[in-house]
Amino acid sequence: MTTAIKSRPESFGGIIASEEPPFLAFVDRQFMRENGSSDQACWQEGKDGIVGTLSAPVEIHFACTNRCSLGCSHCYMDAGNALPEELDTGRFREALSKIAAMGIFHVALGGGEALERRDLFDLAAHARSIGLVPNLTTNGIHVDATTAQRMRVFGQVNLSLDGIGQAARTYRDGADFAIIDRAIGELLKAGVSTGINCVVGRNNIDALPNLFRYAAERGISEIELLRYKPSGRGLAQYELHRPTPTQNRSIYPLFQRLSDRYRVRAKIDCSFVPMLCCHHPPRELLEAHCVCGCEAGNYLLGAHSDGRVCGCSFLPALDLTIDDLQQQWHTADALRQYRDWSRMGTEPCASCPYLSICKGGCHAVSLAVCNDIDAPDPDCPMVRELLDR
């Protein structure tokens, strides 16, 4: 089965996307022309094939609610109780409509725990009706056979799981592996595209082979590997769970070996790009595969359940809301700061051949560790090597 390909013109050419089979690709102007696009006004700006500031994000990570009954001590959102001004059903639908009007492709719904919001399925159905692909991240505790059938509205559902058995509690001390395993089984029986979100830190790297083996046996479509971030309640725990320099250098080859061995697709979040670049892969290969580091405020945005916008889910909220986004996308100073990271990189990033790809690493880590959001990622293996000399 195939679905219609969506496209959005950009100054460099355009972005094309499909849900089945799932893909999203940046293409040049000639490709757009060959596939029926007439010349676009935006093609008078920028250079063919050079990606600059996009006309809108590709996706928004939107917390539906801050409510979550697990109360994990490492929660990057500091979830627990609902925020005082959380968007009600009508305002959330309006927010989704404004997102869709910008030409955004995906909205990743999360929390807190999104399934603790009673109108979640109504919101997902509305997203579908206006051309957005809604995806979901959940802890699994509210997933049963009936709920799993309703979750077919989502393009992808990812379960938060950091290891098998007791290892599931490494960074989510409220987690119960048996409950998550049951939820995965119900989703797979319902025909839902199901993946795993795994936070990777110092204390569960050795548990990753078991997780990949489990995913292969279960028929999981992918594992998304997320770097442990010093955000929310996770900030106080960061020094305990921050990977060692040796681990950071070995992480990407480990991911690759496990993916190849168990034939499970492994995705890394943008904060792991320094751990890839330190192995000096060909730049042309990274560019051809659209590998990019921090794209906060450009490729993606985060949004809180009260509508406040952040560069990504791990960065502080800005003086900007979803209501302001379309009008201020190109003019907001806070967003321009994010987009300038590769141009204002300080040493040792300024001399790094991967700066335009990596963009200085994870700026949420820089802010927490260096108290400077613009500082080079202190956990980048190449930065550590130079600073330790």
C-alpha cells in the first residue's frame, strides 16, 4: 500500500514526505520540477540544494499534558500535575490547525503521559483531518486491547523503554517491564506501527544488547536512541548518569553493531551526532543522508501543553506561543539565535569540519553543564580530547 506523497517547496528545492512507506526527504529544485512542481517564488532566495532556514518546522513535539501518574525521578519534563493553563480541547484543536496551516508534516504527541488526556483520540483524529500525521510516545500503562485498536489513528507509537526486566527502571523508576511488554503486544496485535524510545546513559549501555534482542524477537519496527539530557528532574541526576568519555566514543559503533546483528532499525536523536562525527565519516555521506545535529528552532520545535514554544523539548520555553508562531517564524530573535549556532561557533567547534552538520552538539547539555547555551557540547569526544590535552 502506498499513500500520496506530500511536498512543500523550500528555497533549496523542497521537502517530500509519505506515511506509507514512511519517509521524509529533502530534494533539490530539479527533483521537484521532475515531479510536477512549477518554479516557486522561494527559489529566488538562497542557493539550489543549500538548506538554510526552512519555511516552517518539519515536526513539532507537542506535550498534550504535563500530567503523569508515574512520577519518575529522572523525568525531563518534570511531569506530574497538569500545568495551570493547559490547552483545552478547543484551543488544542486550534493550535493543531495553526500548525497544519504552516505546512508542518508531523506532530509528535507526548507528555507527561498523553493517554491521561481524555480527548487525546479526538485531537489525533483532528490532526489527521487537517493533513498532520500524529505520532505518539507513551509509557504504556494505559494501553489495553481496546485502547490499542484506537491507537491505529497514529502514524507511529513509541513505548518508553530503557532496558529489559529491571533495566527498564534505570531512568524511569516508575516503569514496569511487564506492563510495557503487554502494551507492546496489544499494539502489535492491533497492527499499530510500534517502536521503542530508549534513553541511553552511563548505567544502561551494557543493557542495550538485551533490548535489541527483545525488539527483534517482538517484531519491533525501530528503536530510537535518546541521549540522557540534563532537563527537568533529570538535571539533578545528570552527573550520575552522564556517559563517560570512553562510553561516548564507543556509543555509535555499538549502536551500529547491534542494529546490524539484530536487524532492528536504530535511530539516534540529534544530540548523538557528535558521537557519530568523532569517527570521521565522509561529510558527503552524512549530507546525502540528511544527518544533522541540533535543529532546534528550524527543523523541529517543542511545545508545552499550555502552548508555549521551546527550541526543543529539552530547552527553556521562549516568549513565544503556538498562536504567534506563523507570524514570527522568520522574525523571532530567540529562534534566530538557534539558527545561528553553526555561524557563531567558538573553538574548538569553529575549526571542526563537521560544524555545519553537528552545529555544536546538544545545547541543552551546554546550558546545564557550562551555563552557556552557545558553548560547545562538553561531552563531544572531540571537544573533550582537545580540552584534556
